[in-house]
Amino acid sequence: MVPWRATDDGFVTEAVIDWYARFARGRPGAIVVEATGIRDIPSGPLLRIGHDRYIEGLRKLADAVRAASEGQTRLFIQLIDFLAIRRRPDRTKFFERFLEITDRHRQAFGDPAMAETDVRIALAALNDQQLLQTLTPSEYEALQFGYRERVTDMHLPHIRSLPQVLPGLFADAAARAREAGFDGVELHYAHAYTMASFLSRTNVREDDYGGLRENRLRLPLEVFAAVRKRVGADYVVGCRYLAEECISGGNDTDDTIPFGVAFAKAGMDFISTSRGGKFDDAKQPGVGSAAYPYTGPSGYECMPQYISDERGPFGRNVDPTAAIRRAIRDVGLQTPVVCAGGIHNFEMAEQQLADGVCDIVGAARQSLADPDWFRKIRLGLGDRVRVCEFTNYCEGLDQKHKTVTCQLWDKEALDQPGVRLTPDGKRRLTAPDWQPPR
């Protein structure tokens, strides 16, 4: 979960350390630190690992988790790459300066010699239906949703060269994670990001990295091979990928089962599944905001709320994950599979293990609601667990890039000595401490 506690330059802060130390005091088997950028580029208050200067802060984070859990919790870090996305522009500004005018636009008005200023004025006067016929699909999308790069933008040299660049970037990041003291890395091949886009059935690149399933799988395997070579066989390397994309024309289990088997055969130490969370069906953002991949139907599948359909918000990822795990076992491999999605009590978690859905249970929102729920269950105190209500209050904060907290505890004991508060002073940053009864 990205809690927006890093500096604007991507460095670990005391708030980041407190956040993970608080989870560690609950003694989970493992914590996966939030999506952390592998490039040395500006990306706002998102953790970064794209340069050696980040190692010192990440080492403090790893040390804090180890101390807080008394060595009982393993710490992994999720490595992510993402392409450029911009905010939805004001219509006037889009036509005045953002849109690149070409001869094709002039030809649309029947005047190859038309001055650029006149073209911009003429375009701005068109209605949406006329613009659909005049602009390219990508230009119209940039107006309505904001500009977004895709792995299929082969006219852009930096997109075309991604297969040559990304293996080294991921390998360098993994090496830094090892140096900082993390127990392993999770390669982020899920949701709306670069590696997931290479895996997607919507990837129609015409080189060796798009189209056919084996081509779409090529770069994720090359990234893993580069990481494994860099960190060695004795370091944990796994990935998170989508068991289903949940978009029109996207991956279903016909693709994702072979992907899981291929990852296992390649030697990944674990495979963690998610679902949905794509830009493809995201809602149109307001002017000045960027598209958010958890607002459409696929986003709902990723983080369903208590306001749900007849299936409800729980267990939506169970069936595809079970199918992936079965296929891995059928080829004789024992790669651990992690399943997450709406798990908030012992019975649900235990049932997934008993049914062979997965080998490890993951929980994000429930862990945010009660960082101690692992300890409480282990101690037979399940009735004392603070249960997530799945209102997605936390997700709403994330969407606005505000400091993420949980409404079940963020207004509690604000005047308690030593409590760190959000910048507006209205919410606490971590859940209150809990001690088991004597």
C-alpha cells in the first residue's frame, strides 16, 4: 500500500519508518514495502530505489522492521516501473499550446498552408463529435483524459527501447535492496504499470515483445533473469501479477495460468496474484487531475467495497488464483502462491489454505485497519480484531495522493504524547499501540 509518506524526492522519512515499524509490531510473517520506483526520475512522494543515495534510508527502514518485530517478520520491497501520465488539461490550454499541430490537422480544414494559430482556433471551435473525426485517437484521449504513454507507442524511442533498458534497472534496484538489508524483492508485474502492460493481451507491439503470448512473456522473464543474476540464487525474488485483468480484451486465465507456470519454471521464489486495477476502463478525471486506475470496473475488482454486487467484496480473486496454483503443482513445482483480496478474519484465511487456493495469505486493507490482527489471531483473541469495513476511505485518500490512514483509528487519542499527526493536524499517522492482556 502506498501511504504517501516519502519526501518529494523519494527518500525514506521518519513517518515511513514509523508506518512499517507499526505493522512489524503485529508480527506478520512478512511485509511487502510499497511500490518503489526503480528509475532516478521525479515521481512525487513515492519511495524510490533508483540510485545508491536511497540505500541509507532504506537500510534504516529494514533495521526498524527487524527491531520492531524482534526478527520475526521478513521484509520485502516491491519494485515498480511506470510510464508517463499527465493530468487532464483545460480545453483552452490544450488547443492553445499542448496539442502538436501537424499537416494532418491543416488538411482536415482543407488548407495545407493554414497558419498554426488559425489551426488551433479552428480546432477549439469544434464540438466533441467533430473532434473525434479530426484528432487521432491518442490526441482525443489526451484532451479527455490526459496524455498517457503506452508500451505500444513504438514511435517513441524510449518506449521502443524498454526491453533493453528495464532488465538492468530492475537488477540494479534489487541489488540496492539486498545491500539495504531487505530479505527479498517483489517484482511488480501487476495493475496499470509497465510490466503488466507487456504481459497484457492488449500489448500489440510488433517487435519480439508483443502480440503472441510467448512474446508478451519475454520481457518479464528477462527482467527476472537479470535480477536473479545480480542478486544470486540465495536471495528471495518473486513477482506480483494479475490473475485476471478484468478489462475488455485483456488477460484471463487462458493467459495467466501459463504465465504463472512460466514464472515458476524460471525459478521465482513466490508468486503473488492480484486482479484488475487498469487505466483502460478508468473513469474520466476532472480537469487538472490524472486518471486513476482504480475508478473503473477493473479497479473495483482490485479493491471492492462493501457496496458491492451479489458476489460481495470477498474472495473475488480465489478461483483464478487456485487455478494458477493447480497448474503449477501439475508440472511438479512447489512455488509458494500468495492470494489476497478482502481477507479480514481467521476463518477466511484458514479456508483458503485448507482448500489449496494458496500457500500464503496476503491482506492489505485489513492490516491497515488493525496492524495487530496477526498477533490477536495467534493468541486466540480474534474477537478483539478491529475489522476493516471496506468503505475504501483509505483508497480515497490514496487517489488524492493524501497521507493514507484508516478511519477506524485515525482520530483516536490525537493528544496522546508522541503521536505523529498528518500535515493538517487532524489525523494520527499510525494506529494506537496494543498490548495483549496479561
